Amino acid sequence: MGKMNAPKRDYYAVRDQMQTGDVILWQGRSLFARMIRWFSEFSHASTVTRIRQYGWERVSVTEMLEGGMEFRTLSERIKKFKGRVFWYHIPATNEQRFLMGQYALEMLGQGVKYDYKGLFANIFGRISQNAKRFICSEWSWQDWIYGKYAEPKEPTKENPFGKAPRPGDIIPWDNSRGELTEIIMEEA
């Protein structure tokens, strides 16, 4: 654990630095989020997906929620969230980030479903990765691996457990020495 000492920054001061492929990690306060945090430092994960080439300057995230994969603006998501929010900035090339964004949009168009069975099974023990249905952290991890290798991969040395990651696994599994920052939203 030990990631809670991350520096705090205002969302609006860092939003322009957030890039496609960065991971947003959430620590919710709900009963269900607290149950997940018995086994994981974070209760949810989502992936930054920016679409600047179409003039969309807002920071958005792709994430697996109850209804399946969703695309949402990050600022609105943070405003409604009850808990703490962390930005994990990963080192990646522009090409890797492009591939992560492309893969995210492709998966959004396929209507990928949430893996409820996998979520509950992952609470009680590790589950195998599945590229047809995802839990939140499994999606973020798969998008990162796709960007790194330009294709979905079976579990590799980057996935030391050979299983679907929990939200708290993303940072230790990454090994890229990314930067973790707690995001706060100052009242305007």
C-alpha cells in the first residue's frame, strides 16, 4: 500500500497534463467500495481517453461500470464522486497513447459488458483475464497492454499473477515508475 502520501493537486491545474492511457484510481466510500478496498488500495479504475483531434479539449475517461463500458468527462465524474481520486501518469510514447485511445474507442463501439461474475469472484480469489467482459481494473490494464504491444496479450511478465488485476495492482504491476497524484477539485 503506502500510496496515500501522493502529492495533492487541483484538477484544473493538472488537467492539461493528463494524457490518453493515464489511469484514474478511485477510493470510494460506499459499502461496496470499502469491501473492494479490503483487498485493494483502490476501489475503481478508469482510463483517460482524450480526443483532441476533433476539437474536444475536455478530459474524458473510459471505464467499466454496471451498464458496461462508458465514456464520461472526468471533471463531472469527480464532482459527483464521494471519496478520493488519484491520477496515475504513466510514461508512454505518443504512438502508444494513440493506440490506447484507438483501442478504447473500438471497445466502446463493441458494447463490452461488465463482468459481474468476475467482480465477485475477484473479491474472494484471483480470476483469469477475459477480453470479452471486463472488471474496471482489468479494462484499464488491458488498454495499457494494448498500447504497449499494439495487440491484446495473454498474461505475461507484466502481469506477474497471470490473473485479472484489482485496482490496487495497476501501480505495482506497471513497473514504469509512473507518477501518482491525488486530484482535488477546488470550489470555483
